[in-house]
Amino acid sequence: MNHDQNFKNLILDYPRQALELFAQDEAASLGADARILPIRQEQLKARLGDRFRELDVPLLIEWPDGRREAILFALEEESDPRRFSIHRLAHYCLDLSELYATERVVPVVIFLQQGRVKANLLLGGERHSYLRFDYLSCMLPTLPYEQYMGSDNIVARLNLPNMQHPDTRRVEVYAHAVRGLFDLEPHPEKQLKYLDFIDIYSNLNDNERKRYELEYQEEAEFMSTFAERFRQEGVQQGMQQGMQQGMLQGMREGEARLLARLLSRKFGRIPDDIQRKIECADEAMLLAWSDRVLTATSLEEVVH
């Protein structure tokens, strides 16, 4: 399971909502006018090196009126707390600070499993501490599901299956997550995309899916209708693209046959190697060769 990619997509699709859930203390002061820019693609791999995992998703927060200095949020997901390295995260944040010439960097770690992790890093000697590093931690399995079941934050609703709830309520949690997705996300493509996200982290068995269809008939029917409609739209779009491609292919084949006929009438039998060139040529090349037929004195002058 590629949790890194799942959460990277989630954060990049919904950056503000991600910060509001995973970094509540800092997000509360951002304000509606703050501009959030994902800068993942702007990182210079040669400078950051291979020490850092691909998941790290920096978000740059800017205020258009310039009243506050920009701030960087460095988010990463950690599936297993035992694999978490505070030293690696500290290195990453220091490099971001140097690369973007700012000391306003907020590290955020999202844990998918509950466990003990090192909360801070303190470097020093006998008399003084010289470096202290802290980070914001969001351990999803400790968040109470009931607190977010009616949230208007789509990132919270999508993550309901990752929050704390008894196994006996798994179907209910799934239903609230799905309902949140369709209520809060208007675009069908993203609805389909994050329906997969909910399915992955809910991981309902066959009996639980049957319970869902019985206990939440309206939602289940809507999901079924939505999936079928989206599938039909995809089929129609594919047919249209196929027809266009077929028309283009047919035109190219027609040009090739016409050129071969002209060449055979003027120069006699066409050698196999030139026939293969004609069959592999694109439409533009075929048209160019056809223009040369009238003035050429040999096959080689036409096809070369």
C-alpha cells in the first residue's frame, strides 16, 4: 500500500483543509486571505539529495498584503511510528530553511498507526542546550471519530476510517466518510478518486458491505448510480476519442494507398523497403511525398 502517495495527493488537492486538520495550532491563525502554494515540484533534488523521502510535501503560505512573512509547512506521513526519524526530519527542515532563506518552518508529521515516538530533539552539553527541535504530531488513530463525523473539512471526513472507533461501528464510519465526500466535493473525478481512498482505509469485508447496502440504502444506491454514470461517461469519451483516432488513422491509410498507387503507375513495382516506409510514414510525410510524384524521375527522389 502506497500510503505516501495517497496522502501526498490528499494534501496537494486540499492543502488548506489538510493544514486545518493536521496542524490545527498553526492553521488557526492563517486567515482566509492566506495563499497556500504547494512547492513540491520546485525543490532542487540535487541540493536536497536522496536523503529525503519523496513524500515530503512543503506548503508555502503567503499573505498578499505582505503584512506577515511567508511560512513553510513541511508535512510528511509516517505509517509506522517505529520508522520515524526525528533526526531526518530536523535535517529536512534545516535544509528547507536554508534553501528558502527563512526561519519560519513548521514541521508536521501524520501518523497512521498509534505508537511511541520521540517528541523533540535536544542537543547540548553539560551546561547549555544548543539546539531544540519540535514538531507538530497528528496521530490519526487517537482522534475521536465522533468529533469529526459531521465535519465540513473534507480531509477530516475522508480520514474518518483512520480515526479512533470500535470495530462494531466500521460501517457507520464508512457511511459518514462517503457522505462527506459527496457533500463536500462537487467534482465527479475527485469523488471517484477519493472514494477509492475511503475504500482503502475502511477495508470493509463482504459482510460489512452488505450491511452498508442494507442500512444505508439511499447512499448505496446513489453510489451505484454515480459509478455507473461515471463509467458510461468514460465509455462515451473513449468512443469519441477512438472515433477521432480511427478517422485520423483511416485518413493516413488512405493517403498511403493513394501514394503507393501513384508511384506504381509512374515507376512500376514498388520495392518492399519503400513500401514499408510508406506504411510507417505519418500523414504530413505522405502529403509531402505525394507532392513530389509529378516532378520526380525516380522512386528515390520521392521517398528518401
